[in-house]
Amino acid sequence: MLDADFFRRWMTATAASVNREAQRLTALDAAIGDADHGSNLQRGFTAVLAGLEKEAPDTPGAVLTLAGRRLISTVGGASGPLYGTLLRRAGKALGDGAEVSEEQLAQALRAGVDGVMALGGAALGDKTMIDALSPAVDALADGFPAARSAAEEGAVATVPLQARKGRASYLGERSIGHQDPGATSSALLIAALEEAAAGASGE
């Protein structure tokens, strides 16, 4: 079972990963976007950690709801509302339980991904964060490492695609050959989930 500490570790690991990879995310975004994806997410997850320390939410759902709220309020561009919706919807789906199962987490993240798809109008193959998130959630049934692999493979698979949603879609065929920054940061989020699980098992 997964408790609030697990979800705090997940957000902490995500923030650390975003800090490490911020320049890479911004470089990817410079090719097909506004060149601010890394810096925006850095600011957002710094605010998430500050909020978790200040408010100390004590259930998994409350951790994710707070994180989503902070991202929406501090991250500019599209990524704030999209990541915020992902985490807030997932948090709401988890409810008020002190612990949740991995299956409940997978169901909650599916609700979050559905919310992102509804908000952004993107589907699989549109060269967005959905290309990493959706296969990762599907793979969660096989464990956190499987989800991480699916997310990373999904991000790499955006390279040959032409963007059909988001800022990159304005480039048309020129978006082909570039890895999507949103799918790349989504893969970092899922990789951090595996890190949190490894920490829980003492590995």
C-alpha cells in the first residue's frame, strides 16, 4: 500500500529530476516550442515542494491535489494547466484514504490522463505528453519499472511524428525529427514514480 510519504517522495524525486534535466527540456522546447519548458517546470515543482512542506498533506490524494494546484498557479504556458490537471484529477480520484493500492493509483492516473486529453484535445500519436503518459498508465499493471520503460519509449517515439496539438503543431512538417518536450518531462515524472517505489522497498 502507498501512503502520503510515498507520494511526497514521488514529488520530491520529480523536482530533483526536473532540476537535473531542465536544460535538456528547454533545448527540446527551443526546437519546436517557446524554449521555456524546463524553467517553467523547475519553478512549478519548486513551488510544489514548498507547498508540501508548509501544508504537510497527510493523504495521497491531498498530496497530489496540492501539487496540481501549485503547478496551475505557478507554471506559465500550457504545461501548468496540463500537469496541474493530471495531478489534481488523480488526487481527487484517490479520495481521502490514508493509503492506496497500486491498482488505485493506476486508476487515478488514468483519470488524470483523461482530464489532460479533454483539456488539451490531444490523443495518442499527436506528439504530446499523452504519448508518454498513456502507455505508462497502461503498463502500471505490470509494475513501476514497466511504466517507466513505457513512458521513456513513448517519449522517444514522438521523434518521427508530426505534431498535431500544441505550439509545435504550428510548425507542421518541421516538427518531425524532434522529441516532444512534454512527453520527455512526462517520462521524468513516471521515472520518479519508480524511484519513489524503490525508496519504499529500501533498494
